[in-house]
Amino acid sequence: MVANIASGSVGPHAPAEVGKILADHGFEARICAPEPSGLIDCLREAVASDPDLLIVLAGDGTARTAAEMCGPDGPMLAPLAGGTMNMLPHAIYGVRPWRDALPLMLRSGEPQMLGGGEVEGHKFLVAAILGSPALWAPAREAARHGRLRQAVDQARKAFGRAFSGRLRYVTADLGRNKAEALTFMCPLVSRGMDADADLLEVAALDPSGAAEALRLGLHALVGDWRDDPAVHVSHAATTRVWAARRIPALLDGESVTLRSLTEVRYVKEMVRVYGLPEALRA
């Protein structure tokens, strides 16, 4: 088990709590709880030791990194919710604290092969956002950590880029189009396609200004955003995306910057997880 004790809802006592829960269920675990600077090395060592199960208690970025390291042929992964958004843990174990998810997983878990998206070697198992909305993530993180001046600067940057340049994209069923942003949803979480579909759900968000962006945001809060007239949904195994400059993106909640011409594709077998049956995720 690898824990980031500096992350979200983890804390210094979490490794001991996890160890006790595992012992109570008859399991023995090696626990690594390094400083944040040593987290990646700890993950590498854990994967290299070829355990039966790698439990990760950390944020979205660490969960995604662990999934990339494990791959489809490496250790089985159990990412627990230890961060802020917890997109992957919530998709696998439902929206519940890790203290509830871990014993339930130990009692009722099952091996599952997950597919997901890949862009420029970066993987995502839940969702990716490409375009100017991704620029708001640094402002959010700065505000969460109390860095208000940095948050304001990042917010100004994001607002300045909003509606300043569209993305161009091509999918098989929609052809060539423009959008303010693109969202790619994996089968694990998409409500618009079957869980075993070998495709990504592609949503093109194209509000014409601040008023439509606000309406789209309200739809996301109180209803199904797919019903908004500024959203166009399709499904694709591969989508080519390009823009006038490098493209900001969020992959499972983590910020990356992509080339100005890039390709997002679906990968059928990305990582094995020890997850809950769908009926127990609610």
C-alpha cells in the first residue's frame, strides 16, 4: 500500500488504519508512506515488487500515475479516495470515504480490466477535458491551498483565454467541426453508452459566450448536460484535435499541456483493478 499522507483526506494516521483493516481481514501488507517528493519512487518500487494487489491512497494524479505504471499486465490496482476530486476511486468504488470502501472492496471486490483514453502517452480512465475550461484547474488548486494571489492570477489567465480560440476536431460520425472545449468520457463512467463499448464518448462544448457558458454550467449542476443545445455528443475510437497553439487539458483531474495537433484514442485494456460490482458502487 502506497499512501500520500499529505493528500486530501489521508493524513498521518491513515497508513496505520489501513494496516489494521487489512490485518482484520487476514491480509499482510507492506506499507509505504513517503514524503510527497518520494511518492513516485515508492510507486515504482511497489510495482517492481510484483505484489498481488497495489493499494494507492492518494489524489487523482497519483492514482493515474499508478495506473500507467501497472498497465494491463502489471499488479492489480486498488485506488482509494485520498484526494480532492477522487474521480477514479469514485468511479470504481462509488462515492464513499476510503475507510468504507476498503473493507467493502476486501469482502466483495472482483478483478476488472478497465479501458480508457490515451493522448500523447498520457492515460485517463475517467474523463479528459481539452480546451480553455482546463485552465481553471490551476486556479482551483491554488485557492484550495490558500494561495490567493496565485489563484487570482490563474483565474485571470483562464478568463483571458476563454472564447479566444476554438479547437478543431474530427470524428468518424461528425466529421470536421469546431468547439470551445472537448470532453472525452470513458465507458467506466459514461451514461451515454454501454460499459463494454470500445469507444470514448466525445462531447463538444460550444457556448457562444458567457451567458451560454453559464447556462451549460447550470445544466451540469441540475440536469443532464448532454441536453444543452451547446453540447454535441458523439462516440469515437479516435479523435484528432488541433488548435492555433498548445492545448490545455485535464486528464482525470490533473493538468497537462498537449501539442497543438494531437490525437485522443481509446485503449481497450489499460489496467486491472480490484473493483466493486456495479450494483455495489451506488
